[in-house]
Amino acid sequence: MSSPLMLRLLSASVVAANRAGRVIREVLKSGELSVVDKGGNDPQTEADRKAQRCILSTLSTRFPEINLHGEETLEPSEEDQQLTEMGESGDVLKEACPQIYDGLRERDFIVWVDPLDGTSEFTQGFIEHVTVLIGIAVGGKAVAGVIHQPFVSAPDNTMGRTIWGLVGLGVRGANLITNPPTAGTLRVVVTRSHYTEAVEKTVKAINPTEYLKEGGCGNKVLMVLEGTAEAYIFPSRGTKRWDTCAGDGIVRAAGGVFTDIHGNDILYDCAKDKAANRTGLLVTMDTELHKNIISKIPQSVKDEFEN
Ligand code: AMP
Ligand code: MG
Ligand code: MG
């Protein structure tokens, strides 16, 4: 009998993310990034375009009725078929699917794809900040995700590392935190390339023991997931649903908290032109810490990022 749709979709997402990672490495090696400025510190390269073609053509060929949103706006191309990945992930398909996903049909899923997160960093040579993001939502909620790091080694020393998670099953491929951080430690990770006054004001009010500036939403989520930071905060309208859905699904699968700066869940059943996360982001693995940080965010910042 074939696997449940949830696992088949996750399996296809894992192989598509891995292939997209290979495509991104090839484009970088070719030296032909062909950068297009989408406006306002928001570049797009040939790697973003090709990686999106790979993921969207893979998922739409295999699951024609799922709702699929990719960051880049692209016309269909002859390349699409060549970039379609028909393999499976044995690591996903060997798992038992939680029963909560029984009976779902393709049209019940919304998938948000960021083919290359951290493009500014990619063009500037900070390649280890780059991730490929595929987020899966059901009923508006993020339930699963894949984050692939094209320029970080896998445990078997091959290039490219993939982390995936499913709510009800857990997370695979990550070095999850096993011990809580030393009492009093609070490392907060923030944006490297979209720093604003609101970010500055918020970090000051939280008064962390350390604050780290890193590129990419996927990269910062992984830092919190794996315990190199206790919190990721971004009081800004800059991220979109494709930046957050994968990390949201994975953090939830690991028992963490992924919300806006008011503590509200992010809903993923919106149209692509309404994809901005207008009320900011706050990600922690610890519920108490999450509440504590929300209580410290200045009211003026909360007011600025109201719905
Ligand atoms: P960052 O944390 O600055 O690396 O941003 C994480 C993701 O959100 C990346 O995909 C950025 O391109 C996007 N992003 C954040 N802020 C903005 C902004 N002001 N304008 C456009 N994209 C942004
Ligand atoms: Mg992005
Ligand atoms: Mg992107």
C-alpha cells in the first residue's frame, strides 16, 4: 500500500530541497548569478529562479491539486521538466504517519516555497546563511517543514544538510537541544541585512546576554532549534509566509513556539499578495521565555506592528 499523502508530500519536498541545493551550488560555481533587483534590498539571482523551478515543478507534477506558492514570479520554461525530481526520501517514508493526517486530500494542503532564503548573504559570500525552505500548512496552520542548507555538510560529510519535521512525529536531521542553557543565558539572534530602529529598540529592551546578527530566516530558526541562540526576534513587516512556514512547522514539531511579536500564530491560508508577516516574528523553544520576551517588547514597537 502506498504511504499517506502527508508523508509522500514531505518525501517529495525533501528530495526537491536537496536537488534545489545542488542547483544553487552549481549556479554559484558557474559564477553567473545574473542578479535582478526586486526593489528595496530584495535581490533575486539565477539560483533563486532555478531552485524555485525545481521545487515547484517537482511538487506540481507529483501533486497537481495542492496549493503551491513560491516566492519568485516566473513564467513557465523548458527547464522546468529537466529540474523535476521524481525520487523519494526513504527517511521520510519509513516513518509511521500520525493519524491526525488521515483522510487529507491534495487540495487541503498549502505549500509555501522560498527557493533560496538569504539571497543578500548569498551574493555577498556569506553562503552558510543560505537555506532552501519548503513549508507545509493544513487548515491554515504550519504542520511540517523542510529546511535545507546547501553549504553546510551533512553528518556523512557530503555537502548539503537537510532538516525536516512534522507535528505529531518530531524533527529529523537536526542536533536538537538536550540540556537547557546555563541559567541567565539569553542569546538573541536578529537580522543582519534588514536592521531597523524597531529591532534596535526591541533588543535593548530585552537586554540579552548576547545578540547575534545573522542572515536568512531559515538560518536563524535553525540556530534557535539547535540552541546556538535562545530567541529569534524580528519586529518588521519584511518577512513573508514563504520565509516562515517551513521553520514554523519544524519548530512546532519540536515543541517550540513560533508566533508574531504579540504571541499570535501565523496563518498560512492567505493569498500570495497578502503574504507579508505584518506583525513581526518571535521564535523560541521555551514557552516561558517566549512569554517573558513578549512582556519586554516596548509598547511603541507592539503598536507599530499591529494588524
Ligand atoms: P533577514 O533576517 O534580514 O535575513 O530576512 C529574512 C528574510 O526576510 C529574507 O528572505 C529577506 O529577504 C526577507 N526580508 C526581511 N526584511 C525585509 C525587507 N525589509 N524587505 C524585503 N525582504 C525582507
Ligand atoms: Mg527568504
Ligand atoms: Mg528567497
